[in-house]
Amino acid sequence: MTETPEAPSPPERRSAVRSLLRLWPYVRPVRRTMIAGAAVTVVASCASLVIPLALKWIVDGPVAGKDPSGVWLGGALVLVLGVVEASLFALRRFLVARPLAQVEADMRADLYGHLQRLPVSFHDRWPSGQLLSRGTTDLMLLRIFLAFPLTFMLVNGVTILVGFVVLLVQQWMLGLVLLAPVVPLVILCTYFEERYSRAARTAQDQSGDLATVVEESVLGIRIIKGFGRHRGQERAFDALSGRLRGTELRKAHLLGMLWAVIMSLPELAIGAALVLGVLQVADGDLSAGTLVAFLSTALALRWPVESFGFLIAIANESATAADRYFEVMDVPVPADRTTTSASASTSATSATSATTVGGKSGAVPSPRPAGEGGGLRLEGVGFRYPDAPADAPPVLHGVDLHIRPGETMALVGTTGSGKTTLTALIPRLHEATSGRITLDGEDIAVMPRERLRELVSVAFEDPTLFSASVGENVLMGAGAGREADLARALEVAQAGFVHALPEGTRTQVGEQGLSLSGGQRQRLALARAVVGDPRFLILDDPLSALDVHTEALVEAALREVLAGTTALVVAHRPSTVLLADRVALLSGGRVTAVGTHHELLRTSREYASLMAGDEDRSAAADRTYARHEGGRR
């Protein structure tokens, strides 16, 4: 197994505060609720600082005066303060839980929507596990940060400030003793933040790599088992898991050192203040109640002080999670080129025509343009992959091709000649790097993608099905498809096998449709392509997984569909080529010959060589087709 490629390297890390501030657009709608939750928590935390003052009153008053009723009153007061504090903390959780869950949901929805709009070239570069971890683990971490660390960094800061004011008022000398560790703690936290941030980012990236390996292993389990490669996969997984484990241990080591110092320095200061306080009580300079209140306040401040290490750790992890999230969100979606008012008017007219052709409107369909400007035209089209070496030749260069309205063109070429790449340029799965492509005279580069993909329907050689029902997978190709459309498309694709499934067209096909055979998946993908009665149809060798008999039946039904659309069909077999009116030979990244099948057999040695290996199969398919046609008559 090759090592999972890493996502593009992030830019130089920004400050944690600046990274977290980018969450503001999502937090702004719930800011009032979060402020209310923080205010409630501040009141609850400050209520805990009143308890030491109640203890001082109890010790210096009822206890010193031997007044049992006063002790009971003081105890009741402490109990009430404790209940108020607990209730306010519970109220804070109630206030923020639902809004922050909505923030997470909104961010996840934005990320998913953005991924759908990004070009295929982006998904070619980014491992799926990295994107998955950004949409799950990272967003969960950001929600936890907004719900807990963000609030408590503010609350604990206010609590510490109020607490030290109380300490200094009670006994300023002992208060200064407790303030002594502040400077070294600030220095330590600054040093810790930088190192922990780097470790947190590394761990999150490694977690994404691990998710990619797991996903690939699950989807490719048949290959792994078929070749007996499970031990190799386990070793690869163990290697990545070991690296992640080492990074997590490094994080734990850093956090442990920080906690050790954060806990030790305040404890030493409290010990020193206790010794000095006892000496002052012995000398009569300080009352016992004041010392009890002072130490109780100092102990109440232990958690706010000690928790800062934990809060800073989560804040830094959250900052790296925010960086990872916005790395994807910052990738620009290619914009459609601006058009002139004339072309905009043409677009509006064509849009009406597009909806009527698909059977989605009651308007009268507009006629399809004829003549040289109509149909599908490629003019000087070139393409180079964005990550290709600078000295590498382009995949396509100077491709000129015209498919007339209602015509079916077969595209033939050797493996690697660029056929699939060319078909991906028409629905703009990739953007042509030179030249232009027009549909009925309109440049697709200035056409809104939504409308372009209403006009053009595609079926790929490698069919992809989703974890949904058969009907839902097929009707994906029609924005408002009905049962009649579904039945017609299944008939064209000779996919009658679906009626024998347990729940017919409502049967769930499972992830990637792996519960079906390759030929069944390919027929459903073909049905999806034709269900919307598209104006332009792009088929990338859609019959490669079919047996000879089924292929002939599909071709017979497909001829009727192709008669009413403009189609480009990538073909490897003579039987598929015979579906077309003309054939284009793609060689060396250019169209080198165009003509009928029989013309090219006579005039092009390369084409004849490509077709020679499949003549026997073609003859068998023709005989099956003839028998089928005879039976229909």
C-alpha cells in the first residue's frame, strides 16, 4: 500500500486568538445567549467567593461568642449559597447547549455545501479522511471550546480578579504572597502555548491520515482479502497509529509539565501565606476568622488558577481546528465568467428550453438550434492538470470537434489518450485551460453551472451509487422525476432486475452499491443519465461491464434515446461505436480523424488497429441485436 498523501501544507500558523476570532460570524447569531450564559456563570462563581466571608462571620461571631443558633444560621447561609451556585451553573449549561449545537450544525452544513461546489481538482488533491476529520472531529472540538473553555476563561479570569481584590482587602501582605507566582505562570503559559499548538496541529493532521487509511481499507476490503494483503494493511495502519500515539503522548507530556507547575506554584504560595497568617494570629495581629476566610478564598481560587492550563490546551487545539476548517472554506469556488446582456438574454431563453425538454414545465419547448452554431462544439480546447510538472505535455491540446444537433459521436482512442478527461470538460468537472466549448452556440464558461448540468447528463465507466434506494439513485438525474420517468429509464438501461429486489425500486443498495454486481451498477448509472431526457448526453464507455447479450439489449433501447439528443459516447468496442453516426479518433491529445466507422476503417490504420481486437465480440453483439429486433417485430 502506498502511504496516504497528505493534505496541502497549511500556511504559517497565525495566533490562536486570531484563528478563533474567525468563528465570530457563526457565533454572532447566538451572542446574546452566550453573554447571558457567561454572566450567569460569573454570578455563580462570585457566589462561591461569598462563602469564605460567611465562614469569617461564623468563626468570629457565633463560634467565638458560643452562640449555637448563630452557627446554625451561618450553616444555612452557606448551604443556600452552595445551592445558588449549583443552580446557576446548571442554568448556564441549559442556556448554551442548544445554540452551540446549532453553531456546529451550521458550520458543518457550510463545509459540506462548500465541498460540493469545489472543483474536482480540489478533491483529487485532498485525501477524503482529512476532509472527514474536519467535518466531524474538528467541529466537535470547536463546539466544546465555545461551550466550556471560552466561557470559563472569561469567568475564571473575573473570579481570580475579584478573589484577589477580596484577599488584598482582608490582608494585603498575605495577598501579595499569593500574587507572587503570577509572573512565572504567565511566562510558562506563553512558552507552552507555542509548543502545544504545533503538537495539536500535527495530531489533528495525523488523525485525518488515519481516517483516510480506514476508509480506503473498508471500501477496498474485497481487494485486500482477494490479494491477502490484510497484514500489510495492518502494518500500514499500525505505523500511522503509532505516529499519532507518539504525538498524543507528546501533548500529554507538555500538558503534564504545565499542570505540575501551575499546581505547584500556587500551593507553595498558599503554604507560605498559611505560615505567615498563623504567626500573625499568634501575635494577635489577625483574627482567626479572617485567617479562615483568607485561606478559604485562596482555596476557592485554586480551581480557576489551575484550570487555566487545561483551558489553554483546549483553546490551542480549537485554534488549530479552526485553521483546518478555514483552510477548506478559504479555497475559492471557481466563478462563472461575466456575460454580456445579449448572452444573458440567450441564457434566459435557453433555460426555459432546458426545463421544457426535461419534461419539467408545461411551456412549449423551444426548437433546438440547427446549423454550424448548434450542437456541441469544441474549438482549440486544451487541458493540463493543475499539479502537472511544468515540462509535462498537456493532456489535450488544440482539440476541434463539432457534434451536430441530434447527432451521436463516438470518441475512440488508446488508453491514456485523454478521452475521459475530454468528457469531464463538457460538464465542467474540470475547466479547459485553453480554447472554448459551446452548447448550441453558447460558451459553457459563461453558463451558470446549475443550468449547464441541467442541459448535460453524464454516465461514467466506473459507476458510483449512494447509500439510498434504487429509485433515489436513478432519479438523481432528474430534478423532478416521476415514477413514469423512473420506469422508462430502467427499461432503457435494461435494469429490470430491480423489480426482483426485496423492495423493488425502494430497495437500499448500500454503500457504493456494492450489494449489486458491476453490470447492475453500470445499468443503474446509465438509467440515471437518461432519466431526465437531457439535451446533451455524455457516456464514458457505459457498457463495459455488461455481457454480450445484455449489451445488445441496452444498445437497442439506447438507440431510441440517442435519436432525440446530442451525444458523445466514449467507445472501446465496435458494437458501441455502431451506436454513433460518426466517430472521432483521439490520438496524442488531439482529434486526428473524424468519419463514419467504415470510413475510418479504410482511411485510418490506428483506428483499424483499435477495432481489430473486438471484431468477434462485435459480430456476436450484432447477431443478438438482430434476434432481439426480429422478436420485437
